[in-house]
Amino acid sequence: MTKISINQEDCLGCNLCSNYAPEVFEVDMQNFKCKIKKDDKLVDSTLIDLSPEQVKQVEEAVRNCPVQAIKLSQ
């Protein structure tokens, strides 16, 4: 299991993370901030099972987030 969290105060809603990992991240149209897709819901933080490819994509999103709003731990 992998823990992912997005600091909603820091998130710019730039959508960069969902470009890197579209199966994991999505912009919430309610507040225009990125969220994590989990069980047909959008959440700020979660434990999630990711494939090795998704882990690589999320790591790339973490590295490229302009405000370092995404945290990942395994």
C-alpha cells in the first residue's frame, strides 16, 4: 500500500499531476484543486494500491509539482 496526500492549501490546481498519473489524480471541479481518485471519490489523502507503473508516474508527479503539494510514502 502507498500513502498519497495532497496539501489542498498549497495546491495550485495546475493539473500537472493528473498529466503524469491520470489514473491516480484528477482536478476537483468544486474547488479546482487536484485530488486523488479512490473508489469513485476524490480525496485529499489515502492509502492506495498502485501498480509499479503507477508508482513511477506518481513519483514523477511529486518531483514536478511546482509547489511540492504532493506527498508519497510507501
